[in-house]
Amino acid sequence: MADDIDDLLDEVETKYCSRDKQKNRKLNRNRKSTDDDLDDILNDITVDPDFKPVKSSEIKSSNRTVPRPESARKCFPLYLGGSASSLGIANSLTPRSCDKMRCTSCDFKIAIFDNFEWDATTDYLFLRNNCPDFQRLKSKLRSKKGCRAYCCQCSHRSNTTLEKLTDPNLKWVCGKH
């Protein structure tokens, strides 16, 4: 039986390995012609004789800080709050509830409903099928003064006070202001 396996392996080597060697030779020929073409292209590029590189020591440093454009600003830390807290961009000096949040889990914009809270029976499947349509979601929203209900297609939260988002189960981030 061992002889049969050796014979079979020898047959496979002669049929297929020789073909691979031929293919490798063809690829090497093609590669050489491609290298020649690239060399021709690079030789066609002319360098501007007046070009002088600038040294890093010649660049004047400035102590001014350039503000980031409005579209690149993000809340840090991220706050959730009740309807009494203001919405907008937050930082450690001016805590506000972020109104541009996105969920990294379902990649959906966070819907916000002032003066509502989520019913205890709200579940993932309900949110998945009905978010962000308020008319469909209102069956699980209860009216509560001072509360703010947040949801995406996979999670929900109700808040009455301003607090940092620290729950590891919520994959919510600021989506830039």
C-alpha cells in the first residue's frame, strides 16, 4: 500500500509540478517586461530644476492654536440628560446632552424624545422594527415631565438628570457637531 501512495505522489508531481514551473517562467518574463515599462514611465518624469526642499529648521513655529472646524468637533465626555438639560456639544467645562449621537453597534442615529420615558417592556425587537418613527414608537413611550428618552435600533435609555455615559452596554458616540 505504501508503494501505491508513493507511485501516486510521483505521478502528481510529474503532472502538476512541471506545469507550475512553466507558469513561473512565464510570470518572470512578464514581470521583466512590466519592470521595463515602469522604468520607462519613471524616466519620462522630469524634475523641476527650480524646486528646493524646505528644511524643518526654516519653518517658523507659531504658538497660536488653530481651532478645528465645526464639523470636526466632538463631545467629550459624552453626557445624557433629562429634558431640562440643554442639547449641544459638550466638554468638561460645559456639560450638555449630546444631540448628534450615533450607535456603533447598529450604525444608527440616536433618536431623542423630550418629556418621555421608555416602558419597562421595551425590547430589542420592538426598537429594531420601529425606530426612528415616533408614531410607531409611542406605544412604548410614557409621558413623564423632565425626562428624556433616547434610542437607536438596538438600545434605549431614559434619563432625568445630566450624567456621563458610562454604561459599557451602550455603544453610543458623538457623531460630530
